[in-house]
Amino acid sequence: MLVTKTRTTITAAAIAAALSLTGATGAASAATKSRTAMPAPQTTQTTADRSTTTAALSAGATGDGPATQADCDRYADAINSWGQAADTAASHDDMINAVNNASALEDKAMDAGCFLVY
């Protein structure tokens, strides 16, 4: 048992000496300090108050379909309205509904011959 303790002491002393020669002791102790000084994880709560914004979409007529510039402007207004509804939705289901409606209108606008610019 005495031999084991002596070997442990010599090994610990050898490691400490090696670390002090390389300057790693200060870095190791600083890392230990920063690790022990970190606060405990905090739980977060999600609220309905979102601070996201959607960039306005604009549309133009390609001339390859029946849509006129006025039609494309109406599509853009409707898509922007659904985008705003998604940003201010009170529930997740309302947000999904608004996003799906905006996506469907985007498809209809492009099928009618509008190009969309985000």
C-alpha cells in the first residue's frame, strides 16, 4: 500500500511539474474556474408575443399568362396580408393556416403568370 501511495504522489507531482513548465496550469485552472462559474441552465417559456417581421413581397406580370399587373398586385397584397397574419398569429395552428394560405396564393399567382419578388 505504501508503494501505491508513493507512485500516486510521484505521478501527480510529475504531472504538475510538466504542466507548470508549459504554462498549462494557468489555462487549466482558468478553464476550471469558468466551468464552475457558469450559471445553471434556465428554463424558457414561449409566449404568443413574437417580434418577427416578414419582408414585403411584390409581384409583376410576366406576360406568359392571363394575369395583368393589377392582378399580380392583388396577389402580392393578399400574400403579404397572410404573411402578416402568420407573424401575429395567436396560436401555432393559426400560424400554420396563414402560411399555408400564403403558399397557396403564391402558387396561384405564378400559375396565372406573375413573378414574385421577396
